[in-house]
Amino acid sequence: MKKTLLGAGFAFTLLFSPFQQAFASELTTGEKRQIDTVAHRGASGYAPENTIAAFDKALDMKADYIEIDVQRSKDGRLVIIHDTTVNRTTDGTGNVKDLTFEQLENLDAGSFKGEQFKGEKIPTFEEVLDRYHGKIGILIEMKSPELYPGIEEMVVEELKKRNLDKPQNDKIIVQSFNFDSVKKMSQLLPDVPMGVLTSSKADTTDAALKEFATYADYFNPSYGIVSKELVDKVHGLGMGISSWTVRSHEAAQFLFDMNVDAIITDYPDFVDPRK
């Protein structure tokens, strides 16, 4: 396996769903369930996704990580946005890769969530790193890296500038649906944990999981394909498992019951009511 994990992977904190508290109260401290809360594109249930407002909200809600999506502008700036077009979450249109940073910067990335968020901007990768590293973990998704040749090296450069390529690196993790990109990042950042994302059951076979374990520390599936058997297999290979995207209390409880290591959610308070 690529790296030695701490525990099951994440630096755990004790978090409980509303459904779990009665159960947890019956356990001794050493038996308490442990899980991490990952704010999906920030606390995107409450603020416009992948904006400073959503990331600040996640920090205020004491999430353990923010999850961000990294892409690149036409003129080579790393920006945080989920879709490969700006159409859904801004007042503009077009492909992210075909717009300059100045064009992206001038878009309103908040009004789609509510008038109170009017004027929120598409953040840069550097801005997010500088504002949040050391305050909250950052789960970096390489979004459609096949559209951006060389983006892996650019992300690595920004992490190295801030000494975030080292062990004990203020909780930086990199993940992608593009397995080749994860492999490449694993080679470029041997001390940074890596995760593979999937919603396909084809990626849950014994052979596939063993292959992932050679270069990844986490197997991060959509909750629709999670089972206790899958979680046990992933843990048996020394990987952690983080599942997405929780938008209901029922989904959170299901993942608690499956014994995953982290829950990726739009609503951090659905995982831990203290948030």
C-alpha cells in the first residue's frame, strides 16, 4: 500500500448525528464512534457552493474539512468551481477553460443561491489555501484534469510554496474521479494522502480495490454504492472511506451505520448537530 495511515485515515474527531446520541451515551469513551465532517464545496446547503461565503460558513460550523474543486482559466490561473462551465452557478456563460481569469473574476457566483450572496466571486486556489490552511482541512478535488494538461504540476507548486507537501501537512488531501491524475499526484506528492472518487460499482471489485490501494489512501464512493461489505473490504486494504453527498439526515445515518470514516455533506450539522 502507498502510505501508512493514521488510524483509518483521517485525523478523527468525535462527531455524532442526532440519531446516534442515545446510542453513543451508552458507550465508554474508548468505544465512541468517530467520523469526520467534510463540507462539500463548503457548507453549500447554506451558502453558494465553492465561494468564500460557503467556506467561511463551514469554518464557523466547525467542519473538519472543506472540499474544493480546482480548474484552470484560459490564461492559466487555478480557480475553484465545480462545473466545467460557469452557466449554473454564475451570471455568465461558457467553459471555464475558455474564459480568462479577469472574465471569471467579474462574474457573480452568489446570486443563484440568494440575493444576500450577490457579488460573491469565484475564488482562486491560492486564495483558498492562504485563507484556510492550518484552520480547517482541505480536500482538493482535481476536477476534469483531462481538460487541463499540466494542472497537477501547478497544484503541486502551490502546495509546495506553502510547505503543504510535507507529512503532518495541516490536513491536505487530494482526490479525483480521474484515476490517472490521482496516480500522477501520488508520484508528485508522495507524502500527501490521495483519494479516488467513483459512483460505479465496477470500481468496487476486489481487483479494482487492490489496484487503488497501490497509490491511494482513500476510496471515496457515492453513498448509493456503499455497503458494509464494501467498507470492510476498503478498511481491510488499509484505506479510509469517505462517502458523498449527504443532503438528508437519513443518508447521514446510513453512512454512520456503515462505519465510514468521513461524510461529505452540504449540511455539516446533519453529521454533527453541534455544528
